[in-house]
Amino acid sequence: MQHIPLLINGEFISSESLQFIDVTNPANNTVIAKAPIASDAEIDAAVACAKDAFLTWREVPVSERARVMMRYQQLLKEHHDEIATILSSETGKTFADAKGDVWRGIEVVEQAMNVPSMMMGETSENVARGIDTYSYTQPLGVCLGITPFNFPAMIPLWMFPLAVACGNTFILKPSEQDPLTPTRLAELFIEAGAPKGVLNVIHGGKDQVNRLLNHDDISAVSFVGSVPVGQHVYKTATDNMKRAQCFAGAKNHSVIMPDANKQQVLNNLVGASVGAAGQRCMAISVAVFVGDAGEWVEELANMIGQVKPGLWDDEDAAYGPLISPQAKARVLSLIQQGKDEGATCLIDGSDFTLKGYEEGNWVGPTVFSDVTETMQIYQQEIFGPVLCCMVVDTLEEAIALVNRNPFGNGTSIFTASGAAARKYQHEIEVGQVGINVPIPVPLPFFSFTGWKNSFYGDMHAYGKQAVRFYSETKTVTARWFENDIPSGPNMTINLK
């Protein structure tokens, strides 16, 4: 049985803890590894090492920090299949989906290679006579990342590469449900040349997170996860005067206009709704059909009904199991609640099992129609392979529906009308909008910009905003005196 190590001061060590968390294969719930619950002393040691390492790492030229990222992205590409295999084994994701998870993280590392230009300051000469003003971008200190189970490669790679490239040091607390992938990412980061203490990895649960959030020597916190935990992390971090960015829940709508390309719409909605077993914060969980497009609901349901879950290495499998028995139970409870509240269950995946893997966390694709805003299947983020279908008469009604929802992570519109698309993107109160693109996750030179209850904070993940989040601006106003000495002191705040 593999016991997952901690990473402290550049060394992978066995925890002194006698408490462990089982890491299971979601396809059959067999235990494949054990993750330690780090002790308070180990957490304090990791933070102390990161604090010490910051004093030297911040002085490393930004071009050298960028070269570490260059080597790292090359190692990630060389080990792409290996990382995806590890990821599949502990999440149940299909191999193709796991490779996509890793690749989207690699793209962020490639962006981190551009950190010298992203950290450039500004200069203005002669802001007053003989006085110049210029700014520097400097790192914060020790940063903390708390990551979820659903993207164990991509989301850690959203965080520590950019933070470290900016000159910070980092504590990563990955999900206890799939820590094997982040551990391998950390091994490759050390191999790429990251000095001791620059990246540290701590495992555990709520208590370990709270100790980190309350630690005086941590300057900034990045989090991705559920709404209740996101709110707790944001409040605790900011109460402790820390900078925080917390990405939380979602209820993403796709609006389908009657002039859209029908086959393109149906093909896109199948994958966007039940792909990855619906365990994506950008999954489409509500399809809003406008006018005559409502006639497509039954055909969409039939297409989704043909989707078959399976094992990660089955090339015919569309998606894998849910992450845990608890996740499965919650999804099944919401499906039953949808039926009880009067929604029409066109496709019901509640009873799906995979032969030979009956103990796994399987839920088949599920589609509801006649869904209303008061139903729990609409109000809650299901985080399973469940699509809710709604029909409205006009685009204005669709926009109003989406804007009433408390979440604002992502949305999309399918249409052949530039005017409709323009109206939608302008009026919709959601941070990330797709036009004929179902899951509008931006590439890393833009930022991931959820709104409303999908995000707590000011500056978002990756892109330019992440550099601003992981750094501080220092502004310098300078004068170099010549031989002429002024006649007396300046007693005002004006520059003279």
C-alpha cells in the first residue's frame, strides 16, 4: 500500500502522523493509497521553510525563475501520459479527459514562462520638474493553494507555477481524495530545478486547512471548491488580513436560439453536460431553449441517453464514475427530489451499474424537462451527469432567467444571429460567456473570471490578474539634486 509523502524543504518525507485518509479507485472503491493527516508541527515546519526560502528566491532574477518554468513545462509534456494515467486511477476520469486536465495545466505553466514581461512596472519621466516616478512589481511572500478533487492537475497548476514565477514560495494543500497526481506534479517541479522550500505539499482535511488559514506567515490564499467551503476560506483568510481568491460553485446555463445549428447544438450539449460525469465547475447543467428550439429537447435527451460510462482505459467510455460514494448518494438524492417536485425525468441514470464494478460510484446520464426555478435540481449545483431543460419564449426571458441565478461562473448562447449574441454577451451577468462554444474556459493569457457566488475576491486565476494577485506594486518617486540648492524647505505636499 502506497503511503503518500509530504514535501517539506525540498524533501519528500513520511509523515509522523498516525492518521491517514484512504485514497480509493472510484470505479470499485478499493483503496489504492493512504494520505497522511499532517501534524501541526509538520504544517509549521513547511511554512517556516517556505518563509526562509522566500528570502533567497525573491532575489533570483526573474529570467532565471522563468527558466525553471521552461524546464518544468518540458518535463510535464514528457510525462503527460504518465500523469494522466495516475490521474485516471484516482479520479476515474477517462484517459482522454485526464490528458485534457493535464494539458490545460501545462498551458498555464507556459504562461508562467512569460513572467518577466508580466512583472514589468511603469515609468513616467518629469512628473514634476526634475522628478521621475516608476513602479516595481514585487512578490508577496508565502502563498497557499487549496485545490479540489475534480481537476487534480490543472488547478494546482493554475496556482503554484505563477505564484513561484512571481518570486513567492508556496504551500499546496491538494484534495485528500486524489493527492497522487499533485504529488507527481511536485516531484517533477523539484526535478525542474525548484530550490528547497519554494514548493511544499501538505495533506489533510479541514483542521489542516484552518491551521494554514490562520498562520501568521501566509500572505495570500487561492482556493477552488464548493460554495460553503469557499465562503469559509474567504472569510477566515480575510479576517486574518490575508489576500484571498476563492472560486466556488456554479449553475451554468446554455441558451439555445431557434436559428442555431441544431446538430452542432446537440453534439456540444451532450459533452458539456455529462462529460467528466458532470464534475466540472464549468459544466452546462441547464439548457434553456428559446421558442421553437424547445422541440429539440426530446432529441437531445435521446442522444444523451446513448452515452455510456465506463473505465478510464476503455476507449468507448464517455465518462467515468463519480469521485466517492458520498458524491453518488448526493446526486441520486437530487435526482429523486427532481422527480418528487414534478420535473419530467426523460432519461434516468439512477440505476446504472457497470458489470464487474458494481461497487463503483456510477451514475448514468440523466435528463429532466419541465424544470422550474423553485426546484432543488435547478437551485443546487448537482455536480453529476444531470441536465435540466427549460423552455422560454424569448431571448429577453432567457437573459432574465440566467441573471436571477445567484451563480455567475459560465454561460453560453448558440445562435446564428450576431445581434442576439451581442445582446447576450452585453446584458448577461456572468463572468465567462461562450458564443457557439459550450464551455468558455479562457486560455491562460486571459483570466478565469467567475462572478457573483461563483467567486469571492478581487483578482482572478491565471492571466494578468493572477500576476497582480501574487504580487504587490511599489511606486518610487525620485529626484537627483544638482548643484543649485533650493532657498528653503517645501512645507506643502505639492512636488516642487
